[in-house]
Amino acid sequence: MQIEQARPSEATTVAAVLNEAARWIAAEGRPLWSGAEIALERIQRDTDAGSYFIARSNGEVAGVVRLDLEDPNFWPEVEAGTSLYVHKLAVNRAHAGQGVPLQLLDFARERTRSLGRPFLRLDCMADRAPLRALYERFGFSLHSVIRKGEWSFARYELPVQSSGDSSS
């Protein structure tokens, strides 16, 4: 699996994966992202900013993830510069069951480490038991559950040792 920063010209590719995932989740009766959150204009802006990464397997797009340097909406109390935040992790359905989410999370952990930030953090809807189990199997710990409007969100964190740490 090769994971690289999405180029601005790849925003439509990123949006296609996110929209496919949103349709799949909605068909299961569990809608996730609003149309505005995954609209091409929004994806283009984030891709232009260098926030999206694309995982490819044998040249085919397998998944995408957005990595943010700050998340004041879900983590307002966290000191700036201490974390990297995972958002919009999605797998191309043709690559489901191939470990793509874990590879994207591993990439995010390594990127966090390379940036010298001690934590990788994310949030998800609290009622998403399979997703929460995936994060917990990867090593994330539940930090807290918060409410935003009518929804509850589970916030997870993963301590990341910097490459300069010498713990053996």
C-alpha cells in the first residue's frame, strides 16, 4: 500500500471515495456525513491545503483520510501543536476487508510522530460500535464522550512517541 498526499487535481478522486462511503453507510441505515461535509468545493479546499491523503494498492485508489493540525470543534481544550487529528477516513468499497483503515491509521501515527506531536486524536459518533472497536484494536483509548447538539461523539487518543524518544 502506498499512501501519499493528495494533489489539488485529485480532489474529485477524494470526493468520489467519500461519497461512495457515505452512500454505503446511509444504505445501511446509519447516515454519517452531510452533503456539505463531502461536497466537492469543501474537499477541494481541504485538498488544496494538503490535508487529504490517498492510499493506493497496485495503482488503484483504496482509501482516503484527512489529517488536520488542529480541531477546535471537537477538541477545544487541547493545546495547539500537540496533536494530529484524523477525519474523513474512508475506504473504496472495492478494497473493503483488505486492512485499508489500519494502514491509513498507521500512516497517520507515523505522520504524527514525524511532526513531533505527542498525540493522534479522532472522534466518531458514539453509537458506531464497529468503528469504535476498530480504533480500540488499533490502540486508541477512549478519552471522553461529548454531546454536540442531538448527537454523542466518542473522542479517542493515541499517545505517539516521537522518533527521538529512546524507549527500548
